[in-house]
Amino acid sequence: MTGDLRGWLDAASGTDEEFVDRAWRLVVRRAPEEDGRELALAKLRDGTLSRAGLLRELVASEEFGRVHALDGGLAFAAAERSKPRGVKGPARPRELHAPAGLDERSIEIPWCLARYDGERRVLDVGYAFAEPAYLAGLVALGAEELVGVDLAQTDVSGLRGVVADVRSLPFDEATFDLVLCVSTLEHVGRDNEVYDVDAARAEDGDAAALRELHRVLAKDGRLLVTVPTGVPENHGWQVQRAPEEWVDVFERAGFLVFEDELYVYGDGWRSATLDEARRARYEGPGAGAVLLAELRPGSVGGKARLAVRDVRHRNEVRRSTVRRNE
């Protein structure tokens, strides 16, 4: 038997208009474009398309492939956060994978969201233009206070939006326990016309932003940051730096690189060596390689703890940007 009577009756209930709108929202997580909606309704009316057929077309689309990957990333991150851990601190999954045809968000989102560790005060930088799947995952963390800062204003339920330049934040020192900056740092101080926002241009925009994030981060706080990396390139609207150059920018801003990982795109996304990431180019619309890092405010004690960590866990490498056997 295929299904049951209740299932068939439920699928046939409601108007075609209601079904089409519901199907688009469920499968590709957005409202249908007007032309697509009218075409689907016309086919449903003349019998050349069934409701099951419409679902099949949506699921077979390239757009659903991206939804599937991003939704899988959110599920992965949630599962990692919920796992019991033998040591104190957040989950730190590495060597993630994502299929071909997807941009770096398919790696950045699960990598960052898996590392949430129950922090009470959370700031996201660049939320207004963020991937909706990421925003949904961010809100689902359940942080007591979730703030988003951007040069543009966007309403996100569960998040308090603040319009400000990340280089001059309207927050007191040590306001946040966790800051996330996903594929945003490389745009600071660059040509933001593509985003229809205006801000002062400066070659050291990324460094200035990091210094300000250091100021608003608690002493024991963490900054999770992702940036495109590879062959140094300036595209006007963003900059790409070599892995070691990014690390130098982080450290000069007062941060300690507690953990990092490199990923390159080939037949899909995979964890990469330092040498592989150095050779990557930004092909567009996505990066050829990305650097993902957990940064902490630098201190003598922090450096000592990091050195002890690296000795105790020498078989669990946490710094992909450190030169080895060169």
C-alpha cells in the first residue's frame, strides 16, 4: 500500500494556491517568485502537473541541493553541541566536507555554530546580509542576549539589530562573551557599494575592526572568524590574504589564535594543508579556500595554556597555519 487514506486526503486538502506557497516554503525555504507560482498553478489546473509532481521538481532543483546542504550543516552543528564531552569547552569538529557546487558557507556555518558553548552574550558581525540558514541557526542557539551589528538594518526575530560600523561599536568594553564574524572581515573598509551601504574606506579596515572587537570582547571571550584565503588579491569590494598574513593581522590586533583550520574547494570542500591553501585563488562567486579560526584575547597566561594544550594533545593538531616540516 502506498500511504494511507488520511495521507492522501491531507495532501489533497486546501487550494492549489495554498499548496504551492506551502511547498515552496517547505522545500526551498522561500516564497515562490510570481512567474514560477503562476506557471505551477496553471499546470495544476490543466492537469499537466500534480502536487506530487511539483514537489518532485522542487526537490530535484539545484536550489534545493543548497538547502539540503545548509540544513544538514545546521543539524550537524546542533548534534555536535549536544554530544557529551570529556574535556571542558566547546565541540571542535574538524575535517568537514561539502559537495561540489556549494560556496564556503556550507563549511563556515557548521564549523562556527558547532563551537557555541552556551555563552550568554553573543554578537554577530555582518548579520544583515547573512545567509538565512545561518541566521536561523544563530537564533536557535538560544543565547540569552543575541545582538547583530551591520551598516544596514534587517529585522530578524530573536536578534537585536544595531546599525553601526564594526570599527566604532556603540558597546562598552567586555560586553560580549562570544563574537562571530563570518565572511565579513574582508569587506571592512572596502568598496561596499554592492551592498548599498556607505562607510569610510581604509586599507587597514580589517585590522581596525579586529581591534574594536577585541575591545568589546570579555577577557575570557572568544571570536570565531572566517575569511577567504590564498594568493593575496584585492578585489576592491573585499581583500584576500595568505593564511599567514591573516594570522599576523589577528595577532597584531591583540588576539591569540587558539585554533584554526583551512579548507579548499576542488570537487567539493575539504580540509587543506597550509601549502594547498596558499595557492588558492578567489574564483567567484565563492572563495577557493577559507581560513576558519577561534581567537582569544592575548595574554601571557593564555599563551602558556595554549603551549600546554599543544604538548598534551600533540596528536590532535589544532593549528593548520603553523608551518610543519618546511
